[in-house]
Amino acid sequence: MADLYETLGVHRDSSFDEIKKAYRKLAREYHPDVNPDPAVKDRFKEITAAYEVLSDPTKRQKYDLGGDQFSGFGGAQNFGFGDIMDAFFGGGGQRGPRSRARAGQDALIGVELNLEEVAFGTEREITVETATRCDKCHGTGCADDTKPQTCGICKGRGEIQQVTRSFIGNVMTSRPCNNCSGYGSVIPHPCNECAGDGRVRTRRTINVKIPAGVEGGNRIHLAGQGEVGPGGGPAGDLYVEIVEKPHDFLIRDGKDLHISIAISMAAAALGTTVTVETLDGPQPVEIKPGCQSADAMTLRGFGVTKLRGTGRGDLVVHVEVVTPTRVSQEEQDLLRKFSKMRGEKLSTFKVHHRNKEHNEHGLFGRVRDAFNR
């Protein structure tokens, strides 16, 4: 008898997956349905017999210890067609009737929130339409005072087996029972509410707690609040996705907020105090004398609550100094007098070398980018 490992072309320390892969390759080449040459029949029997032994841990161990690889196992004649199919298509699946109860699918719903709600957290009642367990049959799918009956075709096995003889011995094929769809039982009197599915579609209201600090795209996971499965199976999960509405004048950057205000040249030169609207109501902001466009003042703790943390971000106030576009003759005269008093010439200028990294990545740059989205 040839060495079984050599027959399949594998090493003695090959794994089960490697042995199965080798057998599938050879079986495709030498299977009588693929290669009608009578000379290959014996070769197919050899590789089939080798796979029968090497794919079974007990038989393989006995063979490795020098025992008769076919003794007590009935030889290759009893190698079933189902085992060949297992080698080709993965096999190893659970046989027998399958359960009517199967897990339900997850569900996703969006909820739109304003900046105040995501900043401080809130509660929302949302209405979802999903499959729920049928209250009339309690998920069984059966009408009142009835229950599933054993399938008369497969006798509760959920599959039909057929045995035929071939050149390699008895060939057994199995397939799901068409009468019961593989369940092993039938429902002769289905529930008239759910038509035997064990679930119905309905609308229900769920109270959802929105934690402070969430952002658009975040999802809140509600376990067991999704679709109930067929046959009264366990429900999937519900995911609530946050959709954040843009604020009229506040721009969010993570936990921080930004606001842009415009002041006059006089206010920028002399300094002033302005009042800006925040999430906490009006707050005073001091503008120091000599303020320039793109200057920023920070109000600590007036931003968004930190998600899964403590404290809040900041509110950054960005200043834009507005130059008047219409100036009266009297105002022009005053401006010229002011310029003369300062020893300035209107025709002179100097190049202001700004820090490029500050311009592109600083706070004002982020606000500018946010406005341009």
C-alpha cells in the first residue's frame, strides 16, 4: 500500500486544511464526472481512501503509529458522497432540523440635534418602525391553541437522504426537506396576525438619552432595540446616529467654539467692551486698545462639554476691524489730520511678514476654513 501522505502529495505534519486543499485539487482532476478516462478510476479511489484516513484524527493517529489504516473502518468502499462534498464545499455544518427562531437585524435611525443639545446633552423620544414579536402568538407563528407538527416527510430530521450505489460504494446525498424547509416541523394553522412569521411591523416610541459632547456622526448603541428575528428570535440592536445642525453664528471645533465679530476702527484703536452671545447667555468681552484684525480673545469654559470627560472647552472670539467704505468730506479731513498728527504718510507702507504656520493652522485659520465649508 502506497504511503497515504505521498498519495495526496502532502507532508506528514500537514494540517487538516492543507490535507483538504490537496484532496480537493486531486479530486477535481481525477473525479469520474470530470475525467471519464477509465484509467483514472483507481487513482481516484486511492486519493479518496487516503483522504478518508488522513482527514479523521483517530484514523490518522492509528496510521501514523503503524496500524492498518483500513482495519475496522470498512475500507474505502464505505467512503460517503457526503464526505466528498464536505471536502469540496467546506462541509462540517450542523445537520438536522434548523430552528425557526433566528436573530433579528440591527436598525439605524438618525436624530437631528442643535448645538445646545449636543453641548449639554438631552433626552429625545424617537419613533421607530421595526419588526416586533407578535403578541397574538407570542412569536410561535401558530394560531390559538395550536402548535407546530412534526413533518411527515422527513420525520422531524429537516433533511431528506437518498442512498444509491456507485463504483466507490454506497453514495448518500442529503438535502433540506422541501415540505418543511428544513425546520423538521410544519405549521398547519398559522397565526392570522403574523402569517406564521412570529413577528409584525409596528411603530414604537423609545426614550433616548443623548450624552453631552456628542458630534455629528456619533452613534448611540441601544442593545436589543432593533428588529425582532423570525420565529420570535432575539432582537438585533438599534443605533441612533447624531445629525448636528449648524448654529447661526457659533462654529464648533471639537470641544471648542468660535465666533467672529466685527468692530470699528475707532473701537479697535481705543478699546472697548462688547457683549457676545454664548450658549450660556450674553457675556462681556474686553477689546484692548490697538486691537488688530485676526486678534482673538478666549472665554474659558464657554465651549462644549467634553464627551466622556469633565469640564468644557472654550469660546474663542475672533475680531475683524472694519474699515468704512463711505467717508464724508469732514471725516476725510479729520482722518488726514489724525494721520498728520501721527507723522504718517498715506503713500507709505511696509510688508508685514506673518508666520505662515500661524496663518494656516491658527485659530482664525480654522474659523476661516469652517466658514468656507
